[in-house]
Amino acid sequence: MLPGNNHNNQAWSMLRAGDQSAMLLLYDEHYTGLLNYGIKLTGNRELSAECITQVLIDLWDKRKVLPEVTNVRAYLLTCIRRKVMAELKAGRMREQLICLPCVNPVCPPIRRLSAPPPRKR
């Protein structure tokens, strides 16, 4: 094995060539750091782990079109950040959809807890 970044670059090249063992190398080398970064962004270990898994699956699925990178760690951190932000945004969208008034007659109507402030002209 090569030390440091050269080892990562070799694993990246292997991944781009379709070598399944490269996924294991990248996972072993970067999982803990990616997980810690995801937890720092979200405060949620499970969400972070799911995002890492999804990023690794996406990398494998897109291995034939992956770019050459000089810093694999930075590339993976960027992928995780984007995936986490997309998941958080999707979660907010789901929350907004859940909070929409229901047209189902079984649901109780949504009431305001206080009157809105009077309008000033």
C-alpha cells in the first residue's frame, strides 16, 4: 500500500476502472472522517451514515464518468455535504407538506392560537 494521498488516488483510479476492492479501500480510509463530518453538519448519526452509504452507492453507479481528482478526501467531503444538505432540504419539504391543512373531513381543523396583529396603514 502507498502512504497518504497517493494511496487514495490509486484507490480512486481503481474505482473509476470498476475495481470493487477500491470501494472497500475508500470506505476503510474515509468512513470515520466522513461520519464525523456528517454528524457535525446534522447532529444525527443515522442520517449521516445513510448519506455516506448513498454517496458510496452513487459513486459506484457513476464510476465510469467520475472525474480524476487530486484530493479524494476533499471530493468525498463535498459529496457528503451536498447529500446531507439535500436530505435536510427534503426533510424540511416533507415537514411543510405534513403541516399543510388537511382536506379530509376526519381531520380536525387547524386553528390559530392567537389573533394576528392589527394592520397598520
